[in-house]
Amino acid sequence: MTAHFLSELISFLDGLPEPRIIMDGEYRIIAANTAYLKEFGGGEPIAGRCCYEVSHHFSMPCDQAGESCPLKQSLEAGAPQRVLHLHHTPRGEEHVDVETTPIRDDQGQVVYFVETMRIVRQASSRAAAQGLVGRSPAFVGMLEKVLRVANSNASVLLLGETGTGKELVAQAIHEASAREDGPFVAVDCAGMTETLFESELFGYEKGAFTGANHRKQGLVEAASGGTLFLDEIGELPLALQVKLLRLLETGTYRRVGGLDWLPANFRLIAATHRDLRSMVQAETFRRDLYFRINTFPIHTPALHERVEDIPLLAASLLERVDRKPRRQLTPAALAWLSSRRFSGNIRELRNLIERATLLADGDKIDLPHLTEMADDVAPAPVDSSAGFKLSAVIELAELEMRYIAWAEAQMPGDPGLLASLLGVSQRTLYRKLKDARAH
């Protein structure tokens, strides 16, 4: 492939709005467009460095460090490959949707790769005041599915225990879709009667029944051009499932008391904590409706499936509920929270933290503030073997490096939170972590 072609490719990519780099088969960055330098460069030179060094601060390719490598996958498949990674950026680590595309020469041989990076705005890998937060494998796996399905019109079914944040996931799908400028309308299906379901969902005409003094817009109409989120769809009685199925299959509805069939224009996301497949077998949930809404199922992980996210979630929830800004949880409080089994998941964690903020008067949320009113739920036993231990006396410098490495493994969430708990600046923490890894 000629130098002229490469120059034209670089010039073309430089005019595109999304961050892109050109790499060779040895993971070396040949060029980066303006958008990449602005988003990820941090003022440092990029060309000539390896992609894994820039994005992950690794000394080896991602696949050799236990992560999926889109370049290797693209080379093996000879086709574009897409993965979700945690990348280092000037703002800290962020979730980045990475797509790698092979570029072939005149003989059909792959000679370069173009990698496109899209920062995931719908989720944070650091403590955040709103939205989805997490970095555990279970969370990243869920987020990857969210990004896969978001920019389509496929129906999504969110499955998971109560309190796992299914509505937040539904909002993330909506915000990442082409319908993001349209409305997001949530409907709680629990306790819906037939009359209420029809009037709420489809609206009614003036005079349709006693008290109907004006025409009312239904939620289906309100969701036009956007997303309709049906929460706890497993609670719908069979009679209402029939009406919902007709709406989904025909794409039309009729207001209560109306004669005209009206077109519906929404993207459906449904959620439930129930086992719909078993309900289908028991004939308490319609088989045809189940397959209609189950185009793309996504499991929302429970807290016990993402224990490593608890410190990060706790810091985020504290920021959201505390009446006093910038308070922190002590290491003992975080360790206690991480040892518990939360039957109510994130909702229960939020309640515990909010209750503790009301009991604490100082600048720290400590263990007694959490346990004072939490006797109803016993903590899980703590594995004593997980503590930091030494088998012999060692030099203080070596002790610090070992402890820093252990602390990072215990709390792999927000580096800012870890730095705060260790009583050092984030810059100092990065330096010490680098020394520990090199050692």
C-alpha cells in the first residue's frame, strides 16, 4: 500500500468527528485524528506508541493481559470487531466502545487497522452523581449488551432481581438510541386493573365514562417518537396481556370510548423480576407475548454478582443522597458494606447509606452509623484470609508497594476514592501504583 494512500487515509479520518487511530499489525499507532487527540491525547505524543500502552497503561497487548483485543479479533476474523473497554483518558478511566476495522492492500492483505472510539456517556466507571455506575465484569457485560441493542428498534426485556436498577438501564438504552430526543415514558404494570390499564395506556375520549370531562392523552401517545418502558410486566393479568399483545402486533390502538384506530410509534423496553419462562409453562403469562417482548433479553446483575462495584456504588449513592457535600465512607464502613448480601440490591444499599447520613454528624460515615439500625439483616461472614498479611519482616519501601497493590485489588473502583482512603493525592497514587506494578 503506497504512502500516498496512507496520507489520504489519514487526511480523511482527520475530518471525521469520532476519535480514530490507524495502527499496524504490531499494535503500533501510526496516526491519530484531531478528535482522538482532543479526547484521549492529553497533550502527549501518540504516534509510534502501542495502543495498549496509551489506552490501558499496559506493557503488553490486551489479550495477553486477560482482556479481549479487538485488533487481534479483527485480524483473525478479517472483519470489523467491536468490544467495550475501560480506557485511560485525561479525565480518568472511562467506558469506551471500541470498533476495529481492517484495511487491505491491493492484494487483499490486511496492512492497517482503523480503530474508532466512542466514549460511553450513559455509564461511569467512577463515582457519579447520576446514571449507571460500575466496572466489574458483570456490569461491563450488561453494558456491552445495552450498547449493542440501543441503536435499533428491537424490543428489550430486562431480567433481574428487584432493586438492580432496571429503569436506569432502560433509560441508558433510550439515551444511547436514535430516539434519545423523544420522550421516555415509564409505566408500572403492578396492580393495574383492566379499566385503569386501558385509560392510562390508550387514553380516553370526552364522555367515554362518568367523570371523563375531556379527552385524555394516553401513555402510548405520550411516548410517540420515544421509548415506552413497561416495568414489572410479569404482574400483568392475562386479560391485559391480550390487549398489550394486540398493541405490539398491530402497532395501533384506540382510545377508550373512541372509534378510530391510531398509529403507535414507540420503542418497547419491558422489565420484570419474575421468571417469565416458568410463567409461560404455568400458563400465567402468554407464550406469544413472551416471544414478542423477548427479542433481546438483558440480565441486570444483582449486587452479589458485582461485589467489587460496591465501594464505587456506595460512594456514588452517598454523593446522591447526603445533605452534607463531600463526606466519605470510612474503610471500615466500606469493608462492612462489601461483606453483606443485599436482598434488595442497590435499592437496599441506597437506603442504608441514606439512613447513615442522617445518623452521622461529622465528616465521615463510619461503621456504627451503618450498623445502628441494620440489625434486621446479618452481615455475611468476612473471609479472614482476604486481609493484608506478611509472613516475614520486610523493608518499609517493599511493605508500601505490597500494600498499595493489595489495596488496589480490594477496591478497583474509583481511583479518586482509593487515593482519598489512603490519604494521598490521585497523582501520588498513580505514581505509587506504577512503581508497585513495575516491581
